[in-house]
Amino acid sequence: MYIGTQTQNRHETDIKQLAQLGITHVDVTPQEHWREWSVDSLLAIREKYAKHNITVEMIHLPLISRAAFDTGMPHVFLGPSADRDREIEGICAIIQMASAAGLRGVNYNITILGHLRTEPRYGRGGAKLSSFEYDKLDQSMTQFEGGAANADTMWERIDHWLEQVVPVAEEYKIQLACHPQDPGIGNKTYRGVARVMGTVEGLKKYVSMHENPYHGLNFCQGTISEMLENPREEIFDIIRYFGKRNKIFNLHFRNIKGGFLNFVEVFPDEGDVDMLKALRVYKEIGYPYMVMPDHVPSISGDEADRVGFAYCYGYLHALMRAID
């Protein structure tokens, strides 16, 4: 278990800063259109980071949540179409590239509605906090432009996806790490779409479908905490459930205040979940991969995002020392 992060491939100074802050492994997704990705381009990114003793071990698949956005793959989790078939073929090609470039795995999500939030709240020192209150969610929006999709429909699409990509991932030994839907809203629908990957039971069902050692989760502790009535008590057994089945391929380590249908995302040291206890559980189950900060509150000043993440890296270094 080691500290990692998701980062953009900006410039050399960013990479040096990560190395100086003790980051040794990263998830870096190419910024070019996915049709321009190649084994050589992935190797070039890996070599750029390797000069600073940082290993690029994962990338994000170019799945997107809005069909109007034309730089990704908007049709994979919509209805059957030639576009869907072409995009899934493209995903299979990316899995092969990732293998040839020496990556461990790929991260992705299944949501077609995107990341749902309501107006922000404010926390320690005026830090801006990402927030969700279901009662304030805009219910005036029309049906999703890609069409309504109830739970059965979404599971049919997911089954088709797994049927196509899991054998390729197994053949090329690339871990497929799926992020939960953020936030979970239980069995409700929004804009006519069921968010089936937004419940713990949905995640359990997902990893059992087309079961395979290369099919698992980008386990976002924050998102899963958002699904729970009492994350302070419930999260630890959920970590054990997926961890003991070797279904955690990547870890987003973040904290919240609140829970199901009403929460704010906060700094890791001030939320409802005991993060030291949580990290001890990951050690207990033998989790072997990256532990990443995620969704850090917005703070003031220049390079605020990177300063906020640097704070979280330091916090994680301290927790790692504590559990050892």
C-alpha cells in the first residue's frame, strides 16, 4: 500500500513537486483525443515520470457522461447502436495499448448523468466544500437526452459492457477499476435514469457479474460513505467485504460529513469517518495498491488545488507511519 494520485500531464515542475512530496505512483491520463493514443504515447508519459522515480501505473478510460461531448466515448452505456459497438472496440484497443505500455490497470465510471452536486457549502477557514442535498437537486430538468433507462435497462447495458471487455482485460492482464456513481441516491431515478452503481448492493452485484480477477473497483471511500445512513460505523465492514474478495484495484481516500442524500466533502482530518481506523482496515485486508486523495476542498490562494492536495499527501504520510 502506497500513496498515489491522479494528475494531469502538465509540465516538468509538477512532476518534480510530486516527487518532492513523496509521491511514487500516479494515474495520468493522456490529454490528447483518445483516437491519438498509442503504445508509444503511453510509454512517453511513463518515461517522463520515471525520470523522477514515479511510476505511471493507471490511466482513465475516455468514457464520458454527456452524449453531446464529442471528445470521449458517450455511447458505451446508452442503447444498442453502431456507435456503441465502435466505442467498445476502441476501449478494447486501449486495454491492449495499456498492456503493451506496462500499465497495471485502467480506471473508469459508468454514470451517464455525471457527478451530481447542489450548491456548495463552506467549512474550515472559509474553504469551499462540494455538497449534495437531495431535497435541493434540480427536479425541473427534462428527461436525459440519451433517453430514460430504468434499473433493468442499465443492468442489461452493464452486462453487455462486461461481456465485451472483461475477456480482453484478462487476456492482456489489465485491471478494470470501476468508480461508483457519485452520489448514490438509492433506488430513486433522476432525469429518468437509474443510478444502479450508487448503492452498496449494486456494487456487490457488479463485481459478481462476469466475475474475474481483472474485474473490480476504483474504490472511492468517500462516494461509498455518501451511500450510507451512518458511514462512521458502516464503512469498515464494506471495505472488508470488497477487500477480502480482492476487488479493490485503486483507492480514493476521502472523507465526508453527513451521509445518504445530504453530505459535504471535507478535509480528511475533519470528517465523520475515522481515517486512521480505515487505513488500518486496508492494511488488515492486505490492500496492495495506491491510496489517493480525492475531491479536496477548495482553498484560497495561488495553485490552491495543488496546495490542498499537498496537505492531503502529508496527512497520508502521517497515517502510513502510524499504522506501521
